[in-house]
Amino acid sequence: MNEVLPIIYLSGIVVFLGGLAVFLSFQVIKTRRTENRFYKLQKKLQEKKGAAEEYYELASLYLDKKLYVQAINLLQKGLKTGEKIPPENKALMYNAIGFAYFSQEQVDIAIRNYKDAVKLYPDYVIALNNLGNAYEKKQMITKAVEAYEETLKFDENNKIAKRRAELLRKRLVTSK
């Protein structure tokens, strides 16, 4: 029995380290692909004008890196490409701009962009949730509840909107 324990222990360590190596390898491959795509898009858009989708994709990569100013600039360029962008895609871009401004604590500008997204695509649940969150940050509780309730009209099972609306309704009742 004493001879078996070290073998079991070492086997466990080998399996754990093997699993860790596989996980790290996948992360390295994923990161390299992302960085490669980032580099190619960046180079292409510096050399010539691109499509709105390309600006959005590169801006999304900048948002992942928390480079909000660069992301906003790219999204605005994407909106100004002159091409016919479907309303759903424009709404995605306005929502991303709103997110970037919200992340920089520029909540009023974020609200304006979230509203633009919802105006273009009224049942855009993510933009509605973001709008509710921004109103909450500004202590505009009634408007936040309205935004969350609007979300629930389009997605009645939205956990975030349900939870936040319930919590904020309670705050409204206790503050009266």
C-alpha cells in the first residue's frame, strides 16, 4: 500500500499538469489568432478605407483591450463610411459607442448613444439593458425601471432586467 500512494500522487500531478498544458496551449492559440486579426485589420484600415463591419470588428478588439477612445474613433468612422448599413448593425455600433463612453464614466453621452441604438432597433435587448444601467448610474430610477420594463417586453425571461427592475421598484416605493 505504501508503494502505491506515491504512484497515485505522481499520476494525479501528471494528469493535472497535462490538463493545464492543454488549456494554456488553447489560450495561446486563441490569443495569437486574435492578435493576428487585430494586426491585419489595423494595417488594412490605416492604409485604406474599410467597410463598416471591419471598423466594428477592430473597435470590438480595442474594447476588449479597454482602449475606449480608439474604439470610439473607429466606430464613428465605421458609421461615416457612406455605405448602406442595416439598422441592426448601426444599432450595434451605437451600443458599442455607448459602452465605451459608459466605461469612461461619460454616462450622459453613453445614454444618448444607447437611445440612438434603441431608436434604430427598438427590440435590441442589450442596448435597453445598458440604457437602464446608465440611468441607474445617473440615479434616474424611474427611467431605469422603464428601460428594464421595455427590455422585458421583448425578452420576458431576461434575468438582469427582471432583477434590476424589481430592486429599483422597491427603492422607488421606499423613497416615497
